[in-house]
Amino acid sequence: MKALVYEGVQSLIYRDVADPDTHEGEAKVRIHAAGICGSDMHAYLGHDARRPAPLVFGHEAAGVIEGGPMDGTRVTINPLVPCNTCPACTGGRQNLCPERQIISLPPRAGAFADYVVMPVDNLIPVPDDMSLVKASLAEPLAVSWHAARLALEALHPSMERRAVVLGGGTIGLAASLALRAMGCEDITLIEPHPVRQSFLADVCGETVLPAADRSAPLFIDAVGIAQTRATASALTDPGGIIAHIGLGQDAGGLDIRRMTLQEISFIGTYTYTPTDFRETVKAMASGQLGSLDWIETRPLADGATAFEDVLAGRVAPPKIVLEPAL
Amino acid sequence: MKALVYEGVQSLIYRDVADPDTHEGEAKVRIHAAGICGSDMHAYLGHDARRPAPLVFGHEAAGVIEGGPMDGTRVTINPLVPCNTCPACTGGRQNLCPERQIISLPPRAGAFADYVVMPVDNLIPVPDDMSLVKASLAEPLAVSWHAARLALEALHPSMERRAVVLGGGTIGLAASLALRAMGCEDITLIEPHPVRQSFLADVCGETVLPAADRSAPLFIDAVGIAQTRATASALTDPGGIIAHIGLGQDAGGLDIRRMTLQEISFIGTYTYTPTDFRETVKAMASGQLGSLDWIETRPLADGATAFEDVLAGRVAPPKIVLEPAL
């Protein structure tokens, strides 16, 4: 099959690779759409020691099952494979499973390829009227759905459901959509990049500002650098919540003194549970997460250029989805 | 009346000051016992801009009401005076009231004095068989009771009720006592100071280690410096909780990357609600918080020496309580 292979720092080549083998309990999915994630960019720049070259990236994917009892089923892929037996898994927090695997991290190849093999439990059917390109958004939407759920569960019942989301990439936009679906009415998205800003306001209908100028009971940090954490810890209302998704910088930024004196909680959030993922697909199907019209598609064969364009900030839509040749 | 007056950095003088005036809704309390808190030490060293000299410190106090309808009632003092009308107060989080006052911070004088005047709501009667010296522990015990309550409420139900408490001062010891009263059975206290260590183990019956060598679902940081936060964020189990009480250093130490990938929550905690305070007094009275035999008493007149001894690390018990001459 063809795949977009990471061959070293900032080097991606579209070439032939071996077809994946299918084992008991797994199904083979013909990939129709696979989105580029910030973590793919991170690895592309050589900043992720867990992802040595050569490797196929891509973990936001949708396609059609080929073969077996579910042959022909249109599915979106939950890329996280937990052990299902440890205390985290049996406690319903499979995202914290110490044995968790994810496609695009060895030993599992990623979805920038013609095929991916997955446990059947990880394949979530999508309605006929949902395009597979939109269906490939389930993964990043589930990340933000999960963060929004944890944040709102932690928010004290006496506080207003009002939020500021830092970062207008896919995860930030998805956090805003998830919060709205969960009943938040007043959400401000902070995005300094002017091209991205107009897109979010004009195409997505979001309230967007270039910099945070207001306090709120809830901040979601979808960037995760010292500067965004400094902003969040300065502006979160006393007794409020910072939900932290971004992995931009490993440390720094939090005003711990203020967080202690004002009882602000910082919640680390990572991926999603299988329930979050299915709830997200349900919300997508019912239109609760909006039209999802903020995708630019490109052929998988042109993936290398897509990565270059994202890196250079030449892309206005929050998401580029790559399409293998069918 | 006599009071121990802070006259400037590391200078305390026991001298005459004016008696306080009593207003509507307030009562005058003859102080029998007032503990020295870490925050008093902080101000004594000139590190608290909110507490300029001359000022009377002390906010952990118990005594007997003089005059009015409650004349003769033995009480412990909740030193935090909220507005009772803002959203934080009406939402049951009076500790987050933006108008909150506390004795020993202007405009309210502290309790290292013969008398303090307080709103009657802040005076909690104590049983006849509880000494007023022990009753003066209610304030620091309530701080830790509050932190333990928030931490256990936030801890996922699938996780073990097992904790490590960093710091074996009053707040750390009180956190261990509160956690045990709330059903935690396995608690390890971390205290590097050898004299304090033996006291905690031999007199208080705590499990004490000089340095944290184990992970746990729950860490309570009763020190609040970069080093203790680094320890907590490295050793808290995935999906676990760090409850942060200490105010040692304003920033630094947290491994945000690990906290994000492993979904660890950091909860800032500050003082207590009126309900926490009353629950704490109830737990003290019923013996749930142990014998409270870890106090050294000294005459208020010798307060300056007590501060010097605490600063020099010459005090083994976690708490020194000063007693005005009666």
C-alpha cells in the first residue's frame, strides 16, 4: 500500500510500504480521511523521542471496513487502544491505562496510509449522511469534549458557566464547540494569528479576540505554553478551573501563589475515554457540534507540502485532512 | 491591655496598647491561648507587604467571652470575617469572599493580646473538657480539614484513599489527622527535619519519612516550594490529586507535561468555610483528630523569644501556643 512516511526531521515521503496484518478481534480499514494533528507536527520537527523515523504518523482517521463481518461499514477510528483490565480501565478511565497504545506510535503504524488495522471495539460506525472527512474530526473533537466534561464536572455549581479558551487551533475550536454543546453560552476564543482569527469569526461564528482581556470561571488552555498558563492563572476567577490540554512547553507560567490563595484548580487532561469518543460521535451526528465546515482537504500524496504549509502558518482553517487515493 | 507588637523586621515587643472597641454584633474575647502560625513567621521576617509594622499578629486563638449575652462562654475563634452577601459567600465558599478580613491583618488586630473583638458568628463554643490551648488549634486544623475535604471530593472514586503529605509542621500533621478522620488509612508524612521527625513518629504516632520515596493517588503539599511541587507532580499517580496549601514560593516546580499526560489535578486550597471550621471543632471534641498533644506553651510576654526559637529550628513540637497573663 501507499503511505506518507516520516524519514527524519522535516522529511516526509509518499511511498510503498507493506500492508498491515490483521489479527483476531481486529478489522482492516480502508482510510478515506486522516487529519494532521499538532502532535504530528511536533514529531515531524523531531521533537518527539517516542516517534523515531521511519514511521507513519496520523491518528485522526475515518474510512470503510474491508473484509470480515463488518465489511463495508463506514467508521471513524478511536486510535487509543487500552488494556481493558488495569484499574484505570476498569474504573472507566481507559485514557490513563499505563499499557495504552495509540496508532502512529510504535508498535502501531499510523493512518497516513491506505490501510490501518484496529481492534473492532475502536471502530465507531458513522451515519450515512456524515462525510468521512468530517468523521475524521471525531478524534480531536473527543479530546476537547473530554476536557470540557472534566472542567464542567469540576466547576463549582455556584459559578457561572462562562469560559475563555486559549488557542484557536482545532483543539481550542473544538473545546468551544463542546462547551457550547454542554450548555455554556458565553465562550471567548483567544487566537493571536490574524488569518486564523478571521476564519474562526467569519466561518465558524466564534467570538474571537487576539489576547485575553477578561476573567472567567473557566479557562481552557489548548496551547500549553508558559505564556498561556500565566494568562490563565492570572485571569481565572477565584474558585475557578483551568483545564489544560496543550503540550507546548513542559513547565512554567502558573502563578501558584494566586492559585493557592484563590483556590484555582488546574486539571491536566489527556485524550478521552471510549465513552467520551462515542458521545462525541453522537454529538457530531446530531449537529450539536456545528457544521464542522472548517476543514481543508488535500491528497495524501501531497502530504509533505501540507506539513510545510502548516509549519509556515499558511493555512487558515484549523484542520487539514489528507485523503489517500481511492 | 498588653499585646505582643510587631515593630519591624524580627522585632516584637510585649507592651501596652489600647483596648479594642466592641461594635454591634461583636463580642470581646479574653484570649487564653494563641498559636504562632507560619504566616506570622513570614510577616515577622518582613516578607508580607500586607502586614506593615506596628501590628499585632496572631489568628489562631481561643478564650472566654467577656460581657454581653454570651458572657463567660469558652470559645475558639474563626478569624476569617466574610461579607456574607457576595456570590462566593452565598455559594458557601466564604473563604473566597473578595471582601474577607482576617484578624492580624489591618484593619483587624491580631490575637497576641489580652483581648480580641470579633463578630459573634465567628465565636465557636468549645466543650468544657477541651482546654483552651487545644481549642486554639481549631484554626490550623480547619485549614487542613478543608484541604483534605476538597482533595477527597476531587479524587476519582476508583482510586485508593492513600496519601502522602509533604511537610510535618502543624498544617502537614493536621492534614494527616484530617485525612485519617475522613477514612484514609494509609498516610505517609514527609519531614526532613530530624527533631521534628522523631516528634511526629514518637509523640504523634505518624508514619514519617525524611523524603518521599513512593507514589500515591493523593499528595498534599503543606510546604509549597518548587521542590515539594516537583516531588508531588513526579509521584502523584495518574489521574490523582495534588492539594496545595503551602505558600513557600510563588511559582515553579510543577511538571506540567506529566500532569497533562497523566491527568493530574492541582487544587489550590485556602483557609476554610464556616462549615469546615465547625466540623473541625466537632471532630476535635469527639477525639477524631487525636489527642492534640503536640503543643508547647509559652507566656505571651516571652513571645519574642518563641519567634526566635521557631526561626532557629529549636522547637520540636509542630505548634507553639502563647498564653497571655490572666
